[in-house]
Amino acid sequence: MARPVTLFTGQWADLPIAELAAKCGEWGFDGLELASWGDHFDVVRALEEDGYCAERRTLLESHGLGCWAISNHLVGQAVCDPIDVRHQAIVPPEVWGDGDPDGVRARAAERMKDTARAAARFGVEVVTGFTGSPVWHMLYSFPPNDFDEIERGYERFAEAWGPIIDVFDAEGVRFALEVHPTEIAYDFVTTRKALAALDHRPGFGINFDPSHLEPQLLDPVAFVDEFAGRIHHVHVKDSKRRLDGRRSILGSHLNFGDSDRGWDFVSPGHGDVDFESIFRSLNRAGYEGPLSIEWEDSGMDREYGARDALAFVRRTDFAPSGVAFDAAFARGD
Amino acid sequence: MARPVTLFTGQWADLPIAELAAKCGEWGFDGLELASWGDHFDVVRALEEDGYCAERRTLLESHGLGCWAISNHLVGQAVCDPIDVRHQAIVPPEVWGDGDPDGVRARAAERMKDTARAAARFGVEVVTGFTGSPVWHMLYSFPPNDFDEIERGYERFAEAWGPIIDVFDAEGVRFALEVHPTEIAYDFVTTRKALAALDHRPGFGINFDPSHLEPQLLDPVAFVDEFAGRIHHVHVKDSKRRLDGRRSILGSHLNFGDSDRGWDFVSPGHGDVDFESIFRSLNRAGYEGPLSIEWEDSGMDREYGARDALAFVRRTDFAPSGVAFDAAFARGD
Amino acid sequence: MARPVTLFTGQWADLPIAELAAKCGEWGFDGLELASWGDHFDVVRALEEDGYCAERRTLLESHGLGCWAISNHLVGQAVCDPIDVRHQAIVPPEVWGDGDPDGVRARAAERMKDTARAAARFGVEVVTGFTGSPVWHMLYSFPPNDFDEIERGYERFAEAWGPIIDVFDAEGVRFALEVHPTEIAYDFVTTRKALAALDHRPGFGINFDPSHLEPQLLDPVAFVDEFAGRIHHVHVKDSKRRLDGRRSILGSHLNFGDSDRGWDFVSPGHGDVDFESIFRSLNRAGYEGPLSIEWEDSGMDREYGARDALAFVRRTDFAPSGVAFDAAFARGD
Amino acid sequence: MARPVTLFTGQWADLPIAELAAKCGEWGFDGLELASWGDHFDVVRALEEDGYCAERRTLLESHGLGCWAISNHLVGQAVCDPIDVRHQAIVPPEVWGDGDPDGVRARAAERMKDTARAAARFGVEVVTGFTGSPVWHMLYSFPPNDFDEIERGYERFAEAWGPIIDVFDAEGVRFALEVHPTEIAYDFVTTRKALAALDHRPGFGINFDPSHLEPQLLDPVAFVDEFAGRIHHVHVKDSKRRLDGRRSILGSHLNFGDSDRGWDFVSPGHGDVDFESIFRSLNRAGYEGPLSIEWEDSGMDREYGARDALAFVRRTDFAPSGVAFDAAFARGD
Amino acid sequence: MARPVTLFTGQWADLPIAELAAKCGEWGFDGLELASWGDHFDVVRALEEDGYCAERRTLLESHGLGCWAISNHLVGQAVCDPIDVRHQAIVPPEVWGDGDPDGVRARAAERMKDTARAAARFGVEVVTGFTGSPVWHMLYSFPPNDFDEIERGYERFAEAWGPIIDVFDAEGVRFALEVHPTEIAYDFVTTRKALAALDHRPGFGINFDPSHLEPQLLDPVAFVDEFAGRIHHVHVKDSKRRLDGRRSILGSHLNFGDSDRGWDFVSPGHGDVDFESIFRSLNRAGYEGPLSIEWEDSGMDREYGARDALAFVRRTDFAPSGVAFDAAFARGD
Amino acid sequence: MARPVTLFTGQWADLPIAELAAKCGEWGFDGLELASWGDHFDVVRALEEDGYCAERRTLLESHGLGCWAISNHLVGQAVCDPIDVRHQAIVPPEVWGDGDPDGVRARAAERMKDTARAAARFGVEVVTGFTGSPVWHMLYSFPPNDFDEIERGYERFAEAWGPIIDVFDAEGVRFALEVHPTEIAYDFVTTRKALAALDHRPGFGINFDPSHLEPQLLDPVAFVDEFAGRIHHVHVKDSKRRLDGRRSILGSHLNFGDSDRGWDFVSPGHGDVDFESIFRSLNRAGYEGPLSIEWEDSGMDREYGARDALAFVRRTDFAPSGVAFDAAFARGD
């Protein structure tokens, strides 16, 4: 079908974009979802340097690659989170500054506005990313939560992101939150609440990634069906449960890849996600954007995996029916 | 069998102990696991007032009730946790003090030592409770965890609880951690690590409660088999998964009892826990302590439920075989 | 809880109501859902004979029985159905008349209006029953259906039942359709369409019976949750799938009770229906009407079964929590 | 293996046979199962025009295609059915005539005899098709069925089809009923009854199509094992259940392809059918006829799908063992 | 219902029959299935001592107990088995003699004939027991079996048991083989072969015990349906699989009761067996003989268990319907 | 990845090695696991003829094939087994000799020592094979086992194999027992016991073959995880359960390939074994030896199957990650 297949470059930021683009072109990708870190896509330079965006485009095109979305997951995370030392490792030094939480959050919000501006300048209509969450750490209610505080968390999220989305709207760019644990929305209930907190404004939508729903025992197809109109971007990423009565679905505070975890990320097509059913539901939803492979599998060679994943998507995302097909036998006269 | 059935009084702290004891005696319980809050069991008075413990015993005995364990979950939670406003609601004012985290943790640790002393004076050999956790909030590794920090969390736990267990040892009392999300140990992996962090010293063991393992898709019978020697106390509490593809196993930041949650607590025998198999595994483990009903079910009348649960345990915890039974047919001569 | 347990008398119409009422009183039922056939409840006499309703009430009361609903399933079936010889066996001779389909349907509709009037006179607020369906026989689309014809079927249903519900409204009585194969509504989709066809008017609601949903592999709890406000009456009836790869879920044109069927009706508590979860969902829905046992099990003695079913409902429909129960431990001060 | 792979042309009757044959030849099919509608195979012309059959053969052979069976599902349906307006759309005008049911059925029966004669003339030994059913509409017994009437339905089926099969026998052609809802046989029980009604005469057998058994939760492999000797032809068609508690296995009177249905047809290899196990059971049964792909998938491009299905069958219908293989290790001397 | 509930005394042979009968009478059993070992029932004395049978009857009757079957499992085992040292422990010394295998088998066969004679004298029409097997030890074909040798095993079985059944026939007594691993018949296939080997003569039937089928993952209800006419006696015994990926279904050469086994015997109602469905199938089969509890559970007190099992059977073996029940609503006039 | 893929030649002993090697070279195998029967590898000639080993190497190399292990399953079986006529068919005549059991066992043991010597001379470090078992025939404990006798069986195993492993150690070769029913180790429990019986000496390890674990409902991945360090060789063989309630997991004394068996061997990738998860666990275990296809499938052409299996392994045993992959997004600076 016409949906382009891209690679999300976030897990490849150790490679210079020139090298990565060459590889991806050779492997047959249609494009890249550029990460705003490493040397892949620099928001500040995009706004400040005249030729930067054109150069990036030229580089991609020289390898036959397009770009339909850029990502700024890392800075977005800092917009709503309680800030701790882990954020210092993921945001640029100028966003971290002195590390004072309010300041970090404010600078991260400004950088997200700039990301919208840079996307517009670069010519993409979607920015994927995270929002952070004021309440994620209250996930399990002990000591008992004051549930009004949870509600206030959604309000704070709306206060922080509303002005950001104003800039997105002004720039004609949409933000696509990757629904994911640690974010303001990570399942059906919280996605409904997050969309409602922003009054369902169209500039704020979803980067649909089924690998984060499967470990919660959620049905990704039902998710697409429910939020069909709000899916602005799609990640092709897989995860696999390895439950045997001794491994917890919560992950045991173990790093990804540890064999005692109850689930882990795997290369697309090697896990629990039923991508064919998902692609069919995306057809029903009318989604025509890219299928962006976010590749992560601690048990597979990365470059082998990228090619394997691309081949998997190509053979699974087959063309939908162009005509209304009728189960009936046509008499044909 | 000889195992007494008790009621954990923590969820009934709105009732005076005199009233609750009367009810439980009438319902046929063998005893109570007294909570160290409400007016049920006061650690400070037990240590400071000469007749307090005897009075409590007399009250219980007047209703035909024994006591084999006291609980101090709430204060224990504050020993290792990062302290936030929610702790103020669960610890006594003198433990909270000015709310400075280090001070709260230190005072909570002292109160746990006093709890051991009070238990000894009251004549019980087990204190059940929580430990809190320095690392629980890092459950999902994003922003990415420094996993050395997780290891340091177990060290900090050992530094905080080692001196407390010294007092338990001196008093001849054992601490039984309720393995539970938000605690230093909540599954197989973390229980192994917590026990190892304290060098497997016998004074620190487990209050086994299967209702916290089921929602993690863990096998409670395998848990008893693995940690057989370290189970100092048992809670009879049940939980039920209500997964339908739209409800997350993570709970969606919803309060217990909300129908959109992926699981909830229910009265024993009404959920996923296979108590017969658990009681058989406790027989194999040689556990002879109380089966303490921790009753919580947002969809059932509390007093109906307490009686229902007691009847359930009585008919399920049948007498094990007193002799080696042989599958063979005996010839009988 | 306060919900009364009644027996639906439809399957006992071979017994005179005097005899059946005596039995049910002795067995401990709270009341009866009277069928409008046999000598149980006569719509015509109720309207024409002055003392009839009072007599019926006196008879029931003499056995300690109340009545909250009457049933007229058999006549209702003829309102929308294509009429065939099978209808002659289930409607009164004066409704059948000469058997001309249009005439049968018209007379059946008038009789349903009279049923509303009789119910009002008798003092009950609910009539349970069937609607029939103009389109049921087009269930499997071969020869291929004209799906516009299906839509017209819902319109014809609305044209037939709208005037009937007008009378119900005027009499202050509600009609409760038993969602059931062969009716205009038999699952989620068709219930949504049937309610919509009548503009969601409150006089037309549902007699919820999970035994008809289980064989379709539907979730009765989700049904209660979705249609909570429209459930006017509840049947307690069970069914059991006996699928082994050789028995069809469609029933193979075999009579109920045949062991080659893929499913069958069984006494409540002996089948696939999870009544505890259903009763909890009815609590959430605020349903306070009767739980009416519709007893049918080809492998069990009928009178044994009625008592067994009553005991089952009594022990399963426990009292819900009267207060907001908090998972949190209360500090109690 | 030697089994040819054909395409059933029924769903492609909008294309002229010349165009379709060209495509199928190019795609690599071994042959076609020609439908007796569209311009694919004309029973009347085959009998009346001298060169018709030879021309058809020549056309097929020019694309490297054979033909082992022709289909006349549509006319067969009218032989036993209660006739309604839907049949007018599927039978030729001269069979429909004035639409009087008895006349339609009689003319359809004659046309089926002609189909046997045409098949013989064309040189194929199998006609696939439907029978219709006098009792299908009584599937769910409400109003309660007179089950003697069901038995009489099988007798009427035998009366209608016996004379047709006489002609098949005389022509040396066998009829293969596609076991399918709406037909006299749709599952194990009804297939046993239909075969018995015709005294198990060999001229009447089965066109085995697993896609109609899966939605009934039947085991297609067990079906092949039980009816091994009577399988005269095989359709390769797949179906997929999409049950989620809200979608009925009965289909909700929705058209194929609607996402609220509990199941749907899909391209072979994309659904619930375990074709490898089926092909192994066909090996055991000694079936050496064609595997005829009946392609239908409302979510896939038809031409992509035909090629995808062909590749699927080629790689799944591997060669069986030519020798008795022994699990034992051979000593080899 | 009318089916009596008995206790099989084989596992209680350490108790004198007088003591056991007293207990069983008190517990409420209807009778005993007497084992031919311990002092329960002595085949030799029954034949040689005039008053023995009457005395036994009197003893049972004094406790309100009947007897419908006697068991001679242990001697029967020696009729066909390759004899090893284990048999010495289970057969009487005079049957063992010098332990020469042919002699042991011959003497065991004679003793089984005497058992038929003793049963007739005692007034029971069924002897339950084992047959042994010449081929059981060839269960897994390595070194590779000569499968002709398996067939010869069935012939040898028929040669050994044919003459025994001649005596049974002459005495009007039937033998009921407990289908069980280690016997000539242990599943569907081998039961078919064993019955065929004896030409389906009615004197040789089945003692149906579902606990031996469940661990083989067989369906006991299907077994009753298939062998309905040959079920001469029924054991109520339960078993439970405890598979967790590490415990083998084969039992690991561990004794019953070991927690590392993949399955074990448990008290009826505590395992995998669906007794309600079995009792319903026995109703369909017309079985009216005793339900004989064979009690074995290494994790439950034996006397508690016997009473628990009796209560379980009483509440599960409810009365079947005495009349043809019709799903239809009767109009009642 | 670097793991070579070999074919185990045991099931191909009807073909001369020259012919088989030519085929395998052409198909693309990396090497052969040579069976010590047929003319594949002759232990006696390897020790007695100077050029034999070099010739064999030359033959293999001429087809591009290596060899990392030789097999002597058949002779090994006789070392511990009770000897019966079936062994005559699988051991060389000079090992069988006069067939006296003690003599056969002794000569088999000597031949296994020679196999180690021949392996060393041939330049391979692993011999795969069976051990036989003194106790396998006591699998089901009836007549009741003396379980001390089971323990003595492990001692006898150790007495027989200890001296053999002494020679393996001396030669620098390791023995790899194929864990398999009929052997001293066939599951987790018995593998633990067998390893312990030989004091966990490294010369005695495991030839891991998941096809023998699946029918026991064991988890092969857990097996690799538990015995990681002792896996000296791996067989790629698959099996498939075909349970339908009527087919026993025990196999019914039917030959492999019979459709009434509850399970059977199938070509790799066509059964229940999850090879991808196994290969990942072998990566974790650091296993770098060959993946040796043991091909057996009674329903597939052998040569088609060998190629199909090779392709399956090549695409499934993908390269593992060469670097520690981090789930985290790298900031890249």
C-alpha cells in the first residue's frame, strides 16, 4: 500500500545521520523519523541556520529517503515530570540549566514550541514525543492517593501543554504523544482523560505504538478503533510477554533484556503484537501516514533486525481492497 | 486443622476495638491481628502503661480471641520511602513531626523498634508490616534508570532495616514484610534481593499475601514453595483480574473499586487466588501460624463479607493427612 | 440484598397457578413473574372481570409471594414475525384467528396493548416479553441479503411497537424485551439498533437474560455496563457450551437437551454464566428489581432444580457495600 | 505435491473469463474451478453449442490452465430453499420464470441435471455447489419447532436431489455439496443426516471448505477424518473470529467486512484455519483432487490476495512421505 | 437420585472391616465395594465356609450398608503381567507360590475364576479389577517396538481372560476392568482394542474411573458416551494436573504426593474432573449402579476426606429430569 | 550467527554416507552429526584402520561439510537397560553376542569407551547418545514401586557410566545424553538426579532436544535456562500435540505417524516447539556448538523436509546483539 515505511532514528543516535541515512537507503526504507538528538535533527540550528533544513532534506533525498515526522521525546518528557537526576541525562544542557525543576520544565516547554517551529520550517506536519506526567509516580495508590490530586495532575498537564499546542496550531503542525507508561496517557482510560483535558483539540493527538499496550494486556486494535481520528503517527514496535508464574508483569526493576523480566521489547513480528490486525484497523481508520519502525531487541543484531523488520512490514501491510467487496457471489450479468 | 483464623483489623480502624472484638468473637474468629492504629493497639502505651497489654489480652479473651501478630504497616512504609504529603496522612503526628524526610524516616525507624518491643511485651512473636522503598518510583525505566541506583536502593533498605531487625532479634520477635507493590519486595526477583540484602537473617521474613501477586500474573503457590522457610505470617486476601482488552493491568490511576480498573481486591474465594492449593503448599512448608483475613471488597457488605470469608477459610483449610498415604493398595496382612 | 427472587412461571404452565404458588411459597421464593398463559395470568379476564386481579394478588399473598412483572412472550413474538404454523401453537386462538399473517400481527399488537393495561390494573410496572423480528430469518446472508432490507426491518419493528409503547407509557408500565435470538435484538449491535429505532424511549427496555448471550460468546457483564439504564427486568438463566470440535455452536437443528448440541440451557450456577460478576454489575447499574429464575435444564429434576436455583441466587446475590470502601488503611483517628 | 491449485471463479464473475484466465495463468495457477455464471461457464451453451466446451478448454490451455470441476452454487441453492426475492438475484431469468416457488425449485432441479450433463461433456467429474435447505430458517427453535418437521425437511431434500444425482450417476459425474450454513448440511450432525438421507450414495459428496466450519467452532481436521471418503473437492478459504465479548458469533445481521461482526472471511493463511493440518488429513484421506482457492477478504486487494493465497498453498501443501517412515533409528545393515 | 454411593475399601485395608463398616455407616454411605484383601472379603473363605457370605452381609446390614460389587484388582493384575518382585507384595502367598511367572499367572487366573464364583455366592453381580498387560512396558517405542508384538499382546490377553470370563458368564457375574495405565486398556484406543479382543462379549466391561483419564488429557465424558453400554461400575476418584513447565505429565518416577509430580490424585471435587458432566453422561447412558468413592489424597486427612467426598457426590449427583423437558414455552391449555 | 547447522544422520542410515554427504552439501548444510551405524561412522574401524578417520574427513570436506559430534545412541541404550529382544535389532552383532543381559551391557559399555577414543581420533569433542535406564519400566507405580529401588537405579546408572566417562575425560571428549523417555533422564527431575548421580562431572552433559520435552508439557526454554552449563549439543527436532479428548498423551502403544496418537514428531517449525525462544535462551547460555537437525516427520517427504528444516533454522537462528543494547534513548552526545 501507499503507506511509507520509515525508521525512527532515536535508538541509532550513536551513528551520525549521514552514515545512518546511507544504511537505511540501502536497506530500502522510504524515509526516517528523525530524532532531535545526536546529530540527527537539531531544533536550534533548524531555526537559526538558514540552510540547515534544506541540507537535511538533501542528505535524505540523496539516499532516496523522505521525512514525515520528527521526534522530540526527550525534551517533552521534562515538560510535566517531577524532575530528578535522570532528566539531566536526556535533555540538552541548556534546557537542564541549573536543574531547578520549575526552570527545567519551563525551558523544556519553550523548546517544544521551537520544535513545532522547526518542524514547520523543515516541512513536516507531525512531531512525535512524550509529555511527561505530574502523577505517574502515584501509579499504585499506597500510601493512599488523594484522587483529587490525580485530577489536578491532568489540569497541570493541560496548563503546560495548552500553550505549546497553541504554537503547533499556529505552525500547522500536530503533536503526537506516544501513549506509554510514565506519560500522562498510557492506556485507554488515561488517553481519554488526556484528550479531554485539552478539550479534544486536534493539534494534540497520538503516536500509536502497540508495544506499550501489550504488556498491559490491552488490545491495540480496540485502541485504534476507539481513537481512530486522533492517530497522527504510528510506531511499529513489538513486545513479548514471558510470564511463567515467577516473572512479574511489572518488570521487577530489571533492565530491558534481563531474562527474569515478565516481558520485553522484541523486533517487530517476533512478539505478541498482531500487526496484521492493526494494519487492517489503520485501514479502517483511514490512516495514511508512515509506519515508523522503532527498533529495539536486546537479543538480535541491530542491523539484521532493521532489515528483518522492514521486510516484515512490507509483507504485512498489504494493499487493502479498493472496492467494496461483496461476500455474495455476483451473478455477473 | 490447627491453624487459627484471625481478622486483620487494619480496614476496621473506624470501629473501636471493643466493638470489633465483640463482633469477631460472635462470628467465630479465633483471634485478631491487631493494627497499630485506631484504638486497636497503641505501641507507645504498650511500652509506657503497665497494664495496657494485659487489658488488651483480657478484652480479646473475653470474646474467645487470641492474638499471634500485630501490624504496623503504616509507620513501616515511612522508613524507606521518599516522603511526600501522603505519608502525613498515615503516620502518627509525632512521627511526622516537621515532615522533613530524613527526620520522618528516622522517627519511623525508631517507632518500628518500639513496635518490636511492644510486641514482645504483649506476647506476640510476629510483627507484620511494610518497609517502604527508596526505588519503587523508578519502576518503569524512563527516563532511563541508572541501574546501579537500584542496587544502592537495596543497600539503603538494608542500612535502614538492619538496626531495626537487631531490636527484633533482641526481643525474640520476627518482622514479616507484606510483599506488595510500593515495597522493597513485591515479586520473586525483589523478594530474593531483599532477603539477600539482609543476608537472609531469620528475623526478617515475609507476610505472604497472594492478592498482591495475582495481579502481577505470578503464581502464589510457587512463591510459597520457594520462600517456604521465610513465611512468618499469612494474609488471606483475594484479587480478581477483569481484563477485557480495554482495562489496564496497571490500574489506570483509578481508585480501588472503579469498574474501569483491570483488577481489584475481592472477598476471599471470590477472585483468582487458588486458596486450596496455597493451603496445601503451606502444609508442605510446615506453616502453622494464623491465616489472617485481610478483608477488602468494594462490592460487598463488610460484615457479611467477614463472615463469608471466615466460612470460606474454615471449609478450605481442611486437615492434611496425618500419615504417609500410599497410592498403592495395601494388602492388609 | 433487597432484590427479591422470583420464579418465571412460563415453563410451569402445565401446573395450575394455585398449585405452583403453593410450591414456590414453600420453597421460599419472594414472588412470581406470571406468564400470560396456562391459567397463570389471563390478560382478557384481568381487563374484563372486576375481581380477577385482586384474586390473583390474594392467592399470591396467601403464599407470601409478590409479583413485580408479568410476561407475555408468546403473543409478543407474533407482532413482528413472518407468521408460520409454529405461531398457531403459541398464541391464543382468538389472536390466531384465520391465521392470515397481517391479521395475526395486528391482533397480537392489540393484545400487547391490553397486556400493558392489564399489568397496570394488576399493579405491576413491567411486562417482559418478545418482539418477534421481520429479519431474523435473514441471519446468514445467503442468498445475499439486500442490507437495506435489514434496515427496513428495524423500521417495521418501530412502526409495529411504537403504538404499543404509547399504551405502555399511558399506563405507566414499561416493556422489557428479552434480548434473545429470533428477536429484533439478540446481541450488542442489534440491541443498539432496536433502542435507536424507538428513539431510546424509556418505555421500551430490556429483560436481561445472560443465557442467550453466552452461546454467542458475548460478555453479559459488558452488556449490563453498556445498557445499564435500560435494564427493566432480569432473568436468572444459565447455559453451557459443550464444544468439542464436532458440536456446532449453531445447534445443528437439534432440540434442547440433545447431547450433540454445542450448547444447552442448564440450571443457574451449573453453566458458563458468571452470575456473581453480573450481580455486581447490576449493583453498579442501580438495578433494584427482581431476579427472576427462568428454570430450564433437560438433565435435572425440575422441582429439585427450582430449589437449587433459589439457594444459588440467595448465596450469590450478597449485599453490596453500603459505604464507600477505601483500599487505604484508615488511620482511625 | 501433485495436487493442482485452482482458483474458484465465482467471486470474479465481474471479469470476462478471457481476462481472468490470462491473469491466473500469469500468476501461476494450475487451473480454474469455473463458475456457471458470468461468462465463465454456460451450462446451456455447453449442451446446445457444439464447439463451446472445446473452446473453453482451448482458452484455458492457452494459459496453461486445467479444469477439474465446475460450480453451480447459485442454481443449486434454489432446489430446496423456500424461495424469496433474494433468489431472483442469483438464478438465471429462465430459472426464475414467474417466481412461483414450486416452479423455481423444479426448474432449478432440471438445471442441475443439465449441469451434470454439461460437466460430462466438458470432461470434468465434479460439480460443486449448494443444495438449499427446506429447514434452515428453523435454525433456532423459537417459536418451538416441531422436530418431526426437521426430519421431513431431510426427506424433502432427498426427494429433490435423488433424481438429480441419478443423472449425475448416469453421466459419471459427482456432486460435491459445499457444507455451509443455509444448506442442508453445515456441520457434522447435519452432514451425517444429509448423507444418510441419500443412503450414502457415492454420487453425492462434499466440497470441503473449512472457512464455514471455523466460525461454528468446529474442527475441520476431524471433519476430514470422519468424512474422508466423501470429500470430492476442496475449497481453500479462511475465516477469522474477532470475538471480544461484544461481537456476536452469529454476525449481528451485518454484512461481511463490517468490523462489528464476530468473524469474517479472510485470505487463506490470514485466519483461524490450520491448513497444514488439513492438508495432512487430506493426505491421510487419499484426496488427490484440486485445492481450489475461493478468495474473499474485504480488507485486502483482490489481485494481491490471489497471488498471496497461491503462494501460501504452494508452500503449505508440501509433499507427503513416500515411504513408511519409522521413528526408530535404522541400524542400516 | 437412586444411585447408591459406596466406598471402595481398597485403600482402607489397614482397618478391620468391622471398624470400617461402622465408620461408613455413621458417615452415611449406602454401601461398600469390598476389596478382596485385608479382612474385607476373602474369596477362599466365601467359597469354602458356609456362613461366611451371610455373616458379611449381616455385618454390612447392621450398619445400613449394601454391597453391589467386590474388587479383586491385585490378583487380576498378575494374570497378564510380566511378573516381577512387585507382584509378590500384592498377591496372596498361595498365588505367588514359587514365583515362577507362568505359575503365578495361572494361579492368578484361577483365583479370578473363584472370585466370580464367590461374588455369585455373595450375591453381587460385578467384580471390579485389573487385568495386567503383556505389553504395558513397551509404552514408549524405544528400542523400536515390533508392533506385531503389541497385537500379540492383545491376543495373549484374550487367551488368558477368555476362560475367566467363561466362568463369570456361567455365574451371572460381570467383570469390570478399571481402565488405567499399566492395564491392557488405559485410554480410548486400547479400550476399543481390549473389548474387540474379547469379541465385545458382555461379561467383560469397564469400571469407569475418570481420575486415570484426566492425566492423559482425555475427556471422561466422551469416554462414557462412547462406551456407554459397557460401563458396569463407576469409581469416583479425582486427579489434578500441576503443570508449570517444569513438572512432567509422566510423573518423573516420583511417588504420589510428591510436589514435583506433574499431576496427583486428590479427593473428589478438588481436582480437574468435571463430575457433574460425568454424572449427566451416566444418566444418558442409563447407568444405575453405584458411585463408588475411591479415596486417595496425600494432602488431606483420610476420614475428613471420606465424609467430604460423600457430601460432594450427594450434592452433585442430583436427580435427572423425569419427563421430557421442552425448551419451548408450553401454552398450557 | 556463527552456530553451524548440521544434519544428524541417524534417520538416513539406509543411504551410504557418500550419497548423503553429497546431498547435504548441495542443500547447504554446514556439517553432519555422524551416526555410528550404517556405513556412516564405524567406531571399530576408526580405532583399527589408520586412514579411516582422515578419509571420512576428506569425504565431508569435499562437500563443504564439517563434523562436530558423532552419535552412538543405539549402543548406549544397552548399557543400562534391562535387555530384551528389541536390543538385538539395534546393537552390532558382536555387542549382542549370546544376548545374555549382563554380557550385552558390559560389551555395550566397552563400545561406548571405544566411541570416546574414536571421537578423539576423529577430532570431535562430543559424543551424543542414550544411556538406557534400569528403572524406566517402573514409570507408573503399579504394582506399587519400592521407591528405594528407583534410587538404586540411579546408583546402577552411575556405576555403569562412571567408568565410561573416565575414558571420555581421558580422551578430552564429552558425552551428551539426549534427555528422552526411556533414558535415565527424561525431564527436569530426572536430569537433576542423573547429573547428581555422577557428581555433576563435566564430562557427562546433555544433548538438548526439545521434541522430547514438549509432549510431556515441559518448557524447553526453562530447561535450557536451568541446565545452561551442561548443554554440550543441541538437536533441532519438533513435535506436535494433537489432543482432542480422545487421543492420549501417552501414545496408546501406536507407532509414530498413527493419527490416533496424542502427539507426534514433525519437521522443525511445524510443531509446538518455540525455536526462536530456544535459540535466544541458547544465546544467553553461551552455547556455540552446532544446531543439529534430527529430521523425522511421517507426513512429509524426507528430502523436502531436510531442506525446509535447514531454511527454517537459518532464518530463525538470527544473530544476537553484539553490544549491550539499551532500551533508553541515547542522547548521542
